[in-house]
Amino acid sequence: MRVLKKQAISRRSFLKGSTVTALGLTVMGPTIFGKNNAWSATFKNISADDGATLVQMARDIYPHDHLADKYYAAVISGYDKAAGKDKSLKGMIGKELKKINSASMKKYKNNYRMINREVERVDILKANTKSPLFAKVRGDLVVGLYNNKEVWPKFGYEGESASKGGYLNRGYNDIDWLDKV
Amino acid sequence: MAKFSKSDNSVAVIIGSGAGGGVLGMELALKGIKTVILEAGGRHNPQDFVNDEWASFGQISWLDKRTTSGDWRVARDFSGLPSWIVKAVGGSTLHWAGASLRFQPHEWKVKTEYGNIKGASLEDWPIDHKEMDKWYTKAENHMGTLGTGGRERLPGNNNYKVFEAGAKRMGYKDFHTGNMSINSKPYDGRIACQQIGFCFQGCKSGAKWSSGYVSIPKGEATGKLEVRTHAQVLKIEHGKDGKVNGVVYADKKGTIHKQRARIVCVAGNSIESPRLLLNSESNMFKNGLANSSGQVGRNYMRHMTASTYAIFERPVYFYRGTTMAGIVTDESRNDPSRGFVGGYELETLALGLPFMAAFLDPGQWGREFTASMDQYDHMAGLWIVGEDMPQASNRVTLHKKFKDKFGMPTPNVHFSDHENDIKMRNHAWKQSTALYESVGATKVIQTPPYPSTHNLGTNRMSAKARDGVVNKHGQSWDVKNLFISDGSQFTTGAAENPTLTIVALAMRQAEYIAKQMSSKAI
Ligand SMILES: Cc1cc2nc3c(=O)[nH]c(=O)nc-3n(C[C@H](O)[C@H](O)[C@H](O)COP(=O)(O)OP(=O)(O)OC[C@H]3O[C@@H](n4cnc5c(N)ncnc54)[C@H](O)[C@@H]3O)c2cc1C
Ligand code: SF4
């Protein structure tokens, strides 16, 4: 059976794409940039802190431990551009993040993204699923994250096949373990 | 290619170029009848299709505003997308998977067969299986349907092999790789399937039948068929004699045109067809055209559907090869001892990663969901399609406020499951879960219905004028030169995917229209 290695992006290009410079900000919490500063979004309209919170939120909504932050950030960085043009979006993001942070402050004595345990952050999200921000991030992510061609190999999805002659000679029927179950 | 004048009142006008409209257009042209197809979408060649789910959705799907109501989950999960159909030459036969099944004989007569079912508006079709037999054969030969006419079925892909192993363990008897209208060998000038796996996105190799690039060109070659693209019909007009005499349509720029007609055939799929009739109200037809019975837009059916996805310890790569690659028909019988009337089919199905994320468990998030997605390459899957109960209250209506870019009121699709639908769905989930567990599934996900791909019944055929919209030839009870030529004429939906039946009915209707025209009855 033609089995794929679930990894396709080489380490080198991965590092090359990440200019961490502007984000070496001191306000950055350890949960994001301290342990994984592999993404390069530099936000202009959303504060770096809010940007990092949104990325953490995105990961907590669709947690894939084999995906780097940059794939989540790719969706979130769109908000920064949009917030530049759309004041109400910018306002909504700021307001809703404040609500989420104050809820987490109350319960876990920390801002949302500074909470170390995923279950606790998820607990805060669960209490805020009615938030328009939650709905927006989830809705955009379910399309944006999984429609990113760079992540497909990491799930074992090969994408476009017509140019390779389909799967006729590339394993459409090569399953080899059925007689063992 | 023919080009007819807009003032030519001797042409047959067909609205929509999908399964019904495209085939009717071909057949009328082959009979020498001057025909104009008006199609709201554009035209794409097979090479232009893209192996990319969302990009293809943007390229060919019908994206105009629609609203939903009722208790179906689609109204909650995809409130602006009640159905998934195509706006392009070929209609939804560009998206379709190719499963081409005949109705079972009893499914033409379910009112008789099932008796009175509370809340259901069942009727018998005014046609029976004996009469349909030759039309089915003609349709199968035209579409190159496998497993019929001596055409060999496709080899099974990985998804099918898992399914087949499970079917055997379940003791099922009737399973195979399906009666697909996809070439297993070169046929009708088109090549054999390359197992590309993007059948829903328009088959780039042309191995899959579509009215868009198979039927319509055959019609055009006669010099009797003109297909006008980017022509969305807004209204059907009639004269003082109560007969229709032309249609009003908008082109790409929004410019309004009129095309005169001797007869008009409506084939815009089961949401757009009733929308158009309702929007064609006049002083003479205050309730909408062809609607003296009040049945236009009612009895909307979408098949009882659902999916089952299973995760295995080892990889499957179910997306390799044909999207729909096999069927179990054992559950399609009518056996009320299961707690419901009618039956269902199990048909393998694979989605790409982007669509799987959107449809596996809509609205879901968190680790339970992503743990399943992480096993995408270890998944097998199937789609459940069964007969749903027609209900008068499930219906397409015109929205009171919203209008599309041409000023035409947008449609609202109201649907609630019948109790029978729910019982059947639960049974099918249970059986298909057991099927996958029998071959070692470690996790099984019961996926709710997608936006409707099978839209049926909103201008139904009936034996008596008061019970439906059209007679046994798809001819309006009220207006004799007005026809319904798509899936909206279905009296009931049967358990089978509808397209073969839509095509067979269009061929049968063409013969009737030709006779009526030559005897000057219309
Ligand atoms: C993803 C998918 C998979 C499917 N798989 C299968 C399968 O395996 N087997 C099966 O039997 N069926 C399948 N179907 C269903 C099948 O495609 C439809 O049932 C069938 O195409 C319906 O035929 P129709 O003539 O009613 O409408 P359509 O084929 O949808 O054609 C309607 C056409 O009318 C046009 N139109 C609408 N309104 C107007 C207007 N006002 N003016 C001008 N033009 C208009 C539309 O743009 C469209 O081109 C599938 C559908 C989808 C979406
Ligand atoms: S799998 Fe076959 S039918 Fe489907 S798109 Fe590919 S070539 Fe066409």
C-alpha cells in the first residue's frame, strides 16, 4: 500500500518563512512565542497581545498538535487586514477578547492565553460559544485552516490528482490489510 | 450551432440545462424540433474543472441567496445553503457522482403499498414500472450506465474494499461497485475513468456522464438546439388564451430580454422551478402559474440522508478513486417490521479534507473533532439515501423581503423530518456502524445530512388535477403548453438516487411533446 509520510514541508523553508523579529515583544506570553515562535504575522490593526490571544483561541478550537502556530495565524492575520478597513470588526474583536479575558481572570486568575492548561482554556471557551467572536473564528477556521494546501500532507490528503493521471496507477485499490481483520 | 430569433414563436423553450433540461433539449432537437435552452450559468469544458473542493464550489455551484426554515439540521448548520446544486450548463450533473439506479417496481405505487401514513401526502405515480422499463434502458444506454447493457462495472477502490468486507460480515447479499454512469471502458467517444477522485468537482477526464458535455452537444450537432448561457429566466408569460407564449430573462449584465415560445419546459431543479412558477403570477393565475391546485412548491423532498464515517487502525486513503464507489442494496426493500416504511441504500462516499472538515460534524470543535480529522487518511465512509415521506408543509415559497440581483424574490426552503424519516435514519446509522465495526473500526461517526443534493417533488405528477401540478407526461394540468421536465415532477422519491429517473422521464416526455406538436394539440 502506498502509505504517505504525514509531513511534507521541509524544515528549512519552514524556518525561512518565519521572521520573528517584530514579535520578540516583551508582552508576548510564553504559551505562544516563547515555546513556538514559528509564525511571522506582524499585526498592525490588532494589538500583538490580542493577535496572540486569537491564535491561541484558534488552536484551542481546532487543536492539531502536528500543526505549527503559523497555520492558525494565517487565518487570524486576515482579521488584522480586515480590522484595518472595518472599525466595527476591530471593535468587536477588542470587546469580545476583553470579555473572555475577564472571565478567565475571574475563574483562573490569568488572562486566557496565559492559562497553561488546555482544559482550563477550553472551559472558558465553552462558556463563551455564544460570543460573535467565537462563532466567527470557528466558522472562518473550519474553512481556512483545512483549505490550506500546506496542511493537506500532514493529514495524509494528496489534493489535486488529475495532472498525475488520477490514482489509476497510484494506489486507488492498494489496501492490503483487510484479510487480517 | 443554431441561433434563433427572440421573436420566433415556434421554438420550444427549456429553462435549465441539467439532467432534465439538457436531455430534453437533446431529444427534441434530435426529433427536429427547434429548441432554445436558457441556462442561468455559464459553460465549462471538462478541462476547466478544478480538483479543489472549495474552488470548484465557487466555480460551478448555485450561490444565490436562499433561506431555510423548519426543524431539519441543515437549517441550523447551513442556514443559507439548503441545497447543493449547480449553476452552469449541465446543471447538477456536473457535481453528481454518477449513481444511476432504477426505482423498484413498488416504488411507483407507494400509496397503495404503504397505505395511509399519518402526516404524509403520499400519492401513487400515474406511471408504472412496466411503462418505464424501455425508457430506463434508453437512458442507461445514453449515459453508459455500468452494470446494464453488458457494460462492466468499475473495479473497487480502497473505500469500496472496506465497505465490501463489512457487507460480507453483515451477511448482506446484494453489493457491488454500483451502476455508475462512468465509463469503465471507452464509450460514446469518452475515455475510461482515471480514478481521479474529484467526481463532485466535475470530471476532468469526461469519463462521467453529464448532460453538459454529453447530451447537449449531441443536440447542438443537429442544428436545432441553441443554448443561451447566463440567461436567468425571471418570469413565464401567457396570452389571453391562458397558454404560455414566452419568457422574460436577464443576461449577465442584468439586461432584460424576452424570448417568444410555442411551448415552455421548466427544468431549473426543485427549488428554482417552483420559484419561477410562483413568481409568474398574473391576473389570470393569481396563485402563480400552473398552481390552481395550490400544490406548486409543496411536497418538497430531499431523500432521507445521512453519512457514516469510520476510522481504522490502518490507513485507507478513501479519497483515492471514484467518489462514490459501491452500493449495498439489501436495505432498500419495504419491510415495515423494521419500524418504518420504504427503504434505503448504502453507498460509499469520500470527501476531501476541506469538505470533511465542514461536513463531518457541523459546528463541532475541540479535541473530539480534531482527533477524528487527524485520522483522515484512516477513514472509510458511506452515504445513506432513502425514501422520505412527502409532506404538504415541506415547501418552497417566495421570500417576502429578500430579492436577488435581478429583483426576483429569493426562495425559502422549509423542511421538517417526518417520523418515518427519523426512524429510517437511525436504523441506517445502526446498520452502517455495525458494518464498519465488523471490520475493526475503532471509532464511527454518524454524520447528519448535508445540504440537499437530491431536490424533488415541488411540482408533482398526479393522477388527478387537484393532487398535483402536472399529469403523467409532466404537462401542466392548467396550461397545456407548459411542462415540468426536472426532478420537481416526482410524485414520491423512492430510495434511489434520482437522476436516471429524471433522464428517463425527460426522454419519455420528449416523445409526448413531439406527438402533441405534430398533431397541433399544442
Ligand atoms: C454533489 C452531488 C452529487 C450527486 N450525485 C448523484 C448521484 O450519484 N446520482 C444521482 O442520481 N444524482 C446525484 N445528484 C443529484 C443530481 O445531480 C440531481 O438530482 C439532478 O441533476 C437534478 O436534475 P434537474 O434537471 O432537476 O436539475 P439540475 O441538474 O440541477 O439543473 C438545473 C439547471 O437549471 C438552471 N436554472 C435554474 N433556474 C434557472 C432559471 N430561472 N433560468 C435559467 N436557468 C435556470 C440551473 O443553473 C441548472 O443548470 C448529485 C448532486 C450533487 C450536488
Ligand atoms: S474518478 Fe473517474 S469519474 Fe470520477 S472524476 Fe475521476 S475520472 Fe471522472
